[in-house]
Amino acid sequence: MIPNNSKKIQICFLLAAQLLVLFSCALYIDIDRDKQLDNISHKKDAKKTGNNKSYYEFVLAGHDHQDSVSRPIEKIKKLKLGFIEKAVLFSLLNMNLNPHLVTPSSNLYILINYKEQKYFSFSMDSSHDNSKHEHWPFLYGLESILKQYSSRYSLENLASMLDKHLPMNIPIGSSLATYIDSHAEQLNKYPIFKKNFFKAEHPIRKGESIHKLNFTNIIRQYRKIKKTVKNNTPTINSRMFPYSPANISSKNISIKCNHDFNPYQKSIYLISQKERQNLPFGHQDKNGNSFLAITTHNIDTPKPLKNSFLIQGTSESNKDSLALCFVNNNSRKSQISIISTKGRDPGQYLHHLILYGIQDTRTLLELDEFIRFPRHLFLLNPVRMIYESSRGTKKQLDKFLAMNFPIYHGHSLGNIWAHASFHDKNISGFVVDERTPACLE
């Protein structure tokens, strides 16, 4: 899925990239760092950025207001569990919050910063027969994480806790409400969907509730599948690729990503034909340990999974387009876990942030400014650039237009989340993209 670029296209892309850095980033990055935050023109959203004074433990997508998920999350917070157990428990809860995006058959990608930084992916590739949808990499991945960190709890233990402590009804967010409304005719054909997703023949809306899942039964089904289905073991990957772009010369900076970013330096872009549905979520504790995860899910025609209202899907890893990186600056004693989940080439956005100098950030507010900064995306066939012109200045846009290079306006590009720990300041927290609905709880 990487196009063969001609020399002419490469030159155009390199020119565009150089001009963007020159006329866009230089205006932002090269000013005095202590003064730049005083000149922010947009209003800050306190619920989008965690900090050492206002501590948030969980972050999830598709919920515009934290009030809609406070009850189930508060139940998890009160349980006397360790960091890993709460992360797995919250992952399971997301099946109830977003049954169209998180199911046992979803792929799972994780960045963990706990004792050391680790990357894991659990997925089914195209060599597996997904026709019966009997491969459950999501639950396999969560079970593997429990074993990796020597947890004394099993999936059955944690499922039982959810069954016992969660409220009977779980509020839904905007993502699920939109999905139900747009697929109402197909969903209405199945009694289990009709019972849970409709009220008086009408699709339920954001803020209304669905029933609590039977988590113990789901784990029981998972055990049965592990015993009876052949070749059901997901592909497990923990390899990360070092990335050292030309603008980074310091040996104190370490960047590793889930795929090779080096082709970006030659204007070779990893552009997918189609964007995959995905859901990010995360957990941190007061010690600065972090868990950032993404699930991917592909639904052709919605069908119930094992007599539940979870929506059956497929999970071919070779179609996933996600970018996950660890960005460390030893001289600043900072560690950033960052994910990019939206669009046909999410890695481009992280590549640009690294060129801008995200590895030199010193506070969560600075990191937030990088994530808010206007984005651009190069696409092929035809060659063009999409640019968030409404977030930039007229001067920046005029410079681009003078390039005689096809530029199109993009209202909102990408979705980037990060967790950062600045050990010299004893600060850690999440920063989530205000371009998409999410809440910190």
C-alpha cells in the first residue's frame, strides 16, 4: 500500500514539508518557550489535559461529557486492584460502552509504561480464516497482559467483579448513538439489538442506557473457543522501530514506533486505501504509570456476537493503519507515549510533530499546544495536500498557496492522544485531542 513515488512527486512533497516547517512551525516553535503559552488565543479545555493538580485516571473516546460514564468508572476506581488489573478491567468495560468498536474479536494495540516501556499488539492477519468470527484477539491480549505482569487475577476474576459492581444500566456516548441511528434498519432485524438499542421502535440516543453485559458468560465463551477452534492464536508483536529524523542529533533523545517511520523522511507515505474503525482508551495511576490502548474492528453487516449485543466483526491486522510511539528525552527526563488513530496515514501526523520538536516539550500544556497545532496530510492519486487552514493564520495559508501545489482545506485531521511523564517536575498526565469527543475521568 506504499505507492511508488516519482522523483517529481518527492521533490514536491519535500518542498511542501520544508515550507510548512519554515512558515508554520517556526512561528510557533522558535519563540521563547516561557512566553509562548501567554500568547494562546484559543480557550483552554481543562478536561482535555490532565495535570498534577487535577488528576484523571481514565480516558475514553466517544463520550462528550464525563457525567455519562462516572458511575461505572467510579465503581472500578474503588476496587482495591493494582495498575494492570484496573487497566484490564477498564478495557473490558469498553465492550459495554462501545459494543460496535470493542468486542472479543477486535484487534488490540497497547503502549504500557509500567516499570519499563512495552509495546504489544494482538491481531488476526489475513492468513487466518475469519469467516466464522471465532478468533478473539482482544480477550487473548488482555489475558496475555495479566500473565506478562504476573497478576494474581484471571479474566474470570475481573469479569466477576464487573458483573458484581457495575450498575445494571450503562449510559452510551455519541459514537454508539450515531452508529445505532445510521444502522437502525439492519440492527432492528435482530431481537437482541432491538431490545438493547431501541426504545419504542426508535434508536436510543446519547446519554440513554443499555444493559450491563454478562462479562462472566463472555469469558466462558472465550474459554470454549480456545479449546475448540483450531489456529485461533492471534499474532503477537512487541517489536518497535527506532526513528532518528535529520532534525534530531542528540543522543539523549530516543524515539521508537510500531512501524518504520524512516520512509517519511524520503517522502514515502504509508497511505491506506480505507480507514479502519478504531477506539482509543487509556489508564494511568498516581505514580505516572500509563496504559494507552487502541482496538480496531471491521463490520460489514452488523450481527450479534454469541447471543450478546456485541457486534460481530473481523480483525485483519494487515488492514490496520495506526501509529504508536514512545518519545523519550533523557536530558529533560521526559517520557511520552503517543498514539495517532484517525485517517488514512496516521503516522504522518506523528512524523510532523517530531519534526516540530515534540520531544523537547517540558509540560503538559506545551504538549497540548503541539497536538492542537494545525495539521497537514499528503495524499496521492492525485498528488495533493490537505491542510487545516481554519487553525492556521492567513500568512501561513498564503505561503502554501504560493507554492503552486494542490492544497485543500480539511476541517479536522487526525486524532492524537498522549500520556507524558516529566520526572524532573513530578508531573504526569493525559493530553487528548480536542478534535474528537473524549473525556478524562
